[in-house]
Amino acid sequence: MLRRTVYRNHTSGKRRSDSRPYYRTPGFYGRVTACALSAALLCTGMRLDVHATGISSVLPSGGINIALDNGTGLESLQNQTGNKNIQIETMVDAEQVDEAKAAAVAQELAQEKAREEEMFKNLVIAQVNAYVNVRSLPGESGEVVGKLYNNSVGTLLSKENGWYQIHSGNVTGYVKGEFCVTGEEAISLAREVGTRIASVNCDGLFVRKEPSTESKRLGMVAYMDDLLVLEETDSWVKVDTEEGDGWVSREFVDLHTEFVEAESKEEEEARLAKEAADRAAAREAARQAQAAQAAQNQTAVPQGSSHGIDPSTVTISGDNEMGVAVANYAVQFVGGPYVYGGTSLTNGADCSGFVMSVYSAFGVSLPHSSSADRKQGYAVDSLANALPGDLICYSGHVALYIGDGNIVHASNSKTGIIISRADYKRILAIRRIF
């Protein structure tokens, strides 16, 4: 299994999970607004009630109430304790508050980008057909201590006679400079080879058609879902979801960039041995479950669906006996309903619940999480090498490969469980269980 590293370019604290998406807890934006008003009014030890466009809010500033009509200046302050009018000249309106907030957010994002570029500049990114050896010394005579795969990254430590000393994952050693890029070249390339991910940090986050809380909802994504980022603004992030491309509030996702790192010689040997052992154990568990299933004569929902590919036109075959059995079992449930959070193959399941329940019938335990499924089993390098039974992982979604470029999956509430083309959108990972 190749190690992935996560480069975070934001300051993230613990946030309250909120099943009511877009409700803003007191935080950065609240502080900006409060500070902007307090500074503008030059108040000391006072409490302010601000009325703008019919909306009233309380700022923690002490003991004076202020009535403010949108777009007009503050003409008087009434002391709550003395009924005394105090004339001031400072002007505050909603536009000034918005400008202050926008300027503060823009400054923070600019600082994040500068930190990110400085970090990317210090990366070494392999540009080879397969991999470049990481050696113990800066020369061909050095012992091979690991592999840096194409588009994988390491951190530059030093340069010596055309060799780069790097640290990547658990590997520290030298790679030949002609097979890698670093410095200014690495900045733009890092954004291409890295995978920008938004991890949902609240329970049940709405996805909107446009970047506004007034916009139509496309669907909902679950806590800890990893979504592929398509675009970013100051307050919103455009992501790839099963219901289509949509926007989520930046406040309720943690953004990071994932890269593949080097694999040490010892890690490669251990990975290959573990994959072989896990594959043998999974096959044995599947055989036993298959026998028990046949004895119980389990039945599935009738095939057929008004969406996707007709199951009767699909033929599943291959040399991997258990994977073919899993795929054949899964397609029996085409036409069944999609239910958010569900795990029932007959009464409804979501994408990871469907995959989990199909494999459970073969004695294999998988998590009820599309992001966690990206770490199960072991990696398959391309769709061309995928086999029936493999997990195909997408942005916030997971499916089962059934061969010939097709998948079966619990797609969404409109389509239910269907068969689709595997390349209908970008694949983030392919994982083999058997």
C-alpha cells in the first residue's frame, strides 16, 4: 500500500458538528464583524444593539443600545443607565461591515496561498515512467533503500552533484535530479499531481447548486466524507458529489492536499506479504460464506431499473473466482432503493452501506464510509487492471467493479442501485479485497 501524505495549509480547530448546515458558530467571521463595529464606534465598556435591514444582533461591548437604519449614520447613542444622548460622527453601515469581513478573509487566504507555495517549492516530485530508486548515497553505487513513484513527492533536504537528498514517508536518501523537479517548477506541478480534498467535519452537510444558502439543495454528504475539490472561494468550496457538482460551506470542511510518498524497501516487502495473506484469508472466508448462503437459499430483490445499464446485458467473468461471485451477488439488487445511511440490500442502502453489506455476505467486514474504503485491501494502479469485486472509489462515493468497464452502486435517491460505466467521473482509488 503506497503511503499518502497530507499537506494542510490552514489553521483548523475543533468544530462543533452541526446537522443544520451553514449555521455559523462564533468564529473568525463573527470576530471580524464584531471588531469592525467596535473599532468604528470607538465604544468602551458598552453593549451595542445594532439594527440593520430589520435584523437585530447583540455585540458583546457593554451597556449602550444603538438603533441603526440601514445605509444611514449613527446620530445618537442612548445610555441605558442615564437616558442621555451622546452625539458621535462615526459612520457605520452594513456595507462597511461586509467590506471589513471580506478584506480580512482575503488577507487570510492570501497568507494561506503564500505558505502553500513556499511549502510546494521545497518539494521534490518524481517525473518518470514508473519510479526512481531512492539510494543511501548520492550515486549509482548507493544501496537502494526505497522507491519514489511517478508524481510522488518528497521534501528536499540538500543537493549534491546532481542528486537530491529527500525525506519521503519513512525513506531518507538520494534520488537522481534529472528524474525529478523542485523549486519553482514544483509549485505548479504540485497542484496538478496532488489531490485537493475537502473532508466534511459536521453531521449531514447540504450540497448547494450555487454558492449561497438560498440556493437549491442538490443533496447531503456525511461526516468524514472526502470530496474532490473543483473550485474554492472565500466562503464556499465546489465539490464533486454523486448528485453532481455543487457547493458546500467552507466552514464545515477541512481542506488538504494529498500526495503519494516514497515506499521503503522494507515497506514494499511487508506490503506484498500482507496482501498475499489478506487475499488468501478473504478468499477462504468468502468460500465459507458462499456455502452458507447457498444452504440458506437467500433471495434478492428483482433485477431491473429505469436508470443505468440493463443488468440483463451484463456478463460477469474473470479468473478471480471470489471477485466474480461478489459481483454476481451484487447485481441481483439492481433496482433497489437508495437510502441515506442505510445498509439493507433489499430495503435501501447508501453507497458504502451497499458495498459493506454485499461483502458482509461473503464474510468480509468493510467500514460504512466511502473515505475509509479508500484504505481497504490494496491498491490497483488503473481501471485497465481492475477485476470484478474491486472497490472503485470516487469523491464521496464508492462502487463495486463488475468487469468490462462497469460498476454496480447505490447511486442516489433518484436512481437507486444501478449499473453504470466506471469512468463516468474521476476515480480517486481502486482497492482489491481478494
